[in-house]
Amino acid sequence: MDHYDLIVIGSGPAGRRAAIQAAKLSRRVLVVENRLRVGGVSVHTGTIPSKTLRETVLNLSGWRERGFYGLAYRVKKDIEGKDLGVRLRMTLDHEIEVLEHQFARNGVRTVAGVARFADPHRLIVRTNGEEQAFTADKMVIAVGTMPFRPAHIPFNGRNIFDSDDIATEPHVPRSLAVVGAGVIGIEYATIFSALDVPVTLIEPRENFLEFIDREIIDEFMHDLRKRGIQFRLGAKVERVELDDKGYAVSFLSDGRRVRTEMLLYAAGRVGATKNLGLETCGIVPDERGRLTVDPKSFQTSVPHIYAAGDVIGFPSLASTSMEQGRIAACHAFGAPMPSAPEFFPYGIYAVPEISTVGLTEAQARAQGLRFEIGIARFRETSRGHIMGLESGMMKLLFSLDDRRLLGAHIVGEGATELVHIGQAVLNLGGTIDYFVENAFNYPTLAEGYKIAALDAYNRMGPL
């Protein structure tokens, strides 16, 4: 029986970072992955495929150039699923190759197989009908999540999909209904809309992406409505049937029906913990299969077993999952851990992108803070003119008491890149004066920080 200092179950962002961090601490590490190739949900069906699909769509559709050449502009006239799949496979192969090299370079052993706990220190891994046993002093559960598939949705792999299906074998339908206006649903809805596919977005709540500043969401919804995306908010899908033409008909709780060629069900995910044998360890997942951990160490209720990544729930971001895995490995082996920054960025790779860091306007009001707001619109910048942008905005919140940046919120082209300037200033305690007094490259969209800061400064005035 092979014994390791650390066994990591799962090779997504949290698992890979935990494994490599432990290896750098000179520990013997094993990673168990239930796919034939490493990478986890992030590489195979989640983050990388969806973002690759987005980039492919924007390139082939000529989306970024339509501000100059008109709505009919295309790089490729007829875009099919196979066009989307070519770039997807190339990207995934490269990602997997890089990850395998990282594991090899750091001396991390990998095994492909399905793992289950036999007891708190022993794993049984089943590969091709054979079982191997491994033991370890420490364990990290980083199995990620899988799509929630309710019984009343007749998934068929032809035109009724979950988010894993659609990322694996992309199709370009004549029309699309997306059930669930969370991050995944919003991303896919807007990606297909950029292909000029008529999209209907169905969400049982009256609002969506409630952790994002409302003014940013208002701007975002205005842009989507201009493109023809239909919203069915406050309506639950009670059942789905196939009509005589093979179209998916969604029957909503408000009496309306939505008939589309394809339906994507993206209303939630569940932790992939069902068959892990956690009962042998005394660990009990919640009703969605997620694990509860100490937020500082990522220990479960069993001290030598850690959990990190999407399996522990919000915020379920690849970036934060990596840090959770690293912190778990450091804690497990007594390595020093600097405290995590107070604020981290969210990135939503919709079309257009949304990214945010720090307090929203509603949060600042709820805390009783005195603040001022500055706005910059991308169409008012020289770089925006050059790029042909017709939409996009940046919103900054500044404290009226000490002038510090409280939050940065962006919707538009490049938002997920631009937000890092706000992240740095926010976590370093910077003030409005940083943006006002410093020069930004011209012409750039980053110049929006200076424009938004001056907008607020004109009302705040100097010290």
C-alpha cells in the first residue's frame, strides 16, 4: 500500500495548487483524478471551455468590429458547432499538457480513477475495474461540482442540455432558452446571442447576479435588450416537453410558454461528493453536496481532511479556488500563511464582460458609509472610439471621510482585465488622489479610472 504525505482528490484549480504547494514544501503528493486526463471541471467542462467558446464566437462572428462595419458584419458567414469545437480541442490539449508538465516538474504523482474513502486515512481508487489502496497523513477534497439535473427536465443530449454537455459538444441552434440567470447561464446566453441566435433567459427570481452593483446590471440588461435577448424573470419552469417538430417547449409558472430549438438548463450545480464515501470519515455534505470548512484553514470537521474549490460553495471562482488550495496545503504542513487580502475580484465572462471588486453602492449604504461615485463611459474615451465601442462603463466608489477607494465596478470590453487596477489600489488603501495625480497610458480603456475619479473629484473637491 502506497503512503503519501498528501493525497488530493481532484486536479482542478484548487487541487492542482494544493498539490504543487505541498510538493514545493518537499512533501510526497498524489493527485487522483476521475477523468483519463488531468484538469478537472475547470479544464474539461467549465472555465476554460466556456471562455474558449466565448473568444471563438467573438472572433468568428466579427462581434468586436460591428461598431464600425455594421450589425451584418461577419468574419465567417455560416458558423457551425464544428467551427467552435476546433479551437476548443486545441486549447484544452494545450492546458492539459501544461498541467501535466507542472505535475511532472514538481514530482507530483497522478492516478486516473474514481476515489472513495475506506477510512479517514485510506483511499480506494478504482481504475479499469481494478482497485488500488493509498494512505496519507493529510487529504484535500477538491472534486468540484456537477450540474444540477432535476427530474422534470428531460435531458436528452440532442437539444436539451446541461452546461457540461454544451461545453463538450457545442451546437449553434436556431433559437435557445437558458434556464437559470446565474453566472453560467448569463455567460452562455450572451455568447449565443453574439452569434445572432435568438435567446430567452428564464429565471425564477425577480433579479439576477445580486452580488453585482445594480447600476452595472441595469447597464448590462439595457445592452442585452438592445440585442433582442428576452427576459422571463420571476417565472419558474414547471415542465419541459418536446413538440412534434422536436422543439423544446418550456411551460412557465406564469402561464407563458417558451418554444426553442435548444434548451440549456443552468440552474445550479451540486458538489461531486455523492460517491466519495464521506460517511466513513464522519463528514456530512449539505443538501447540495457541498462541504463546510473553516474559512481560514479550509479544514473540514475532520482536522486532517481539507476541502477547497467549488465543492465548498461561494464564491466558486477558479482564482479563489487556487488560493484556497494553496492555503490548505500550507496549513496542513505548518507553512506560514499570509492573511488573504480583504477584497478579491469577480469576473463574469459574458458579452459584454462584468467585473467587480470591493463594495457595491448598496453595501456602502447598508454600512452607513459616506461616499461619492464617479462614472466613466467607454464610448467617451479615445480608445473606445478607436475600438468602435458603443457601450461599457466604469463606476468607482470613494469614501467622503478618508477619500479611499471603496469599490470598482466595470461592464464592457476588457472588464476582467481592467478590474485589477482597482483591486490593487483598493487592497493597498489607495485614495482618489492616486487616480487624479497619476498619468495613464493614452489612449487606453484604463484611462477610464482617471475619468471616473475626476467625475467624483469634481463633487468631492480637494482635501
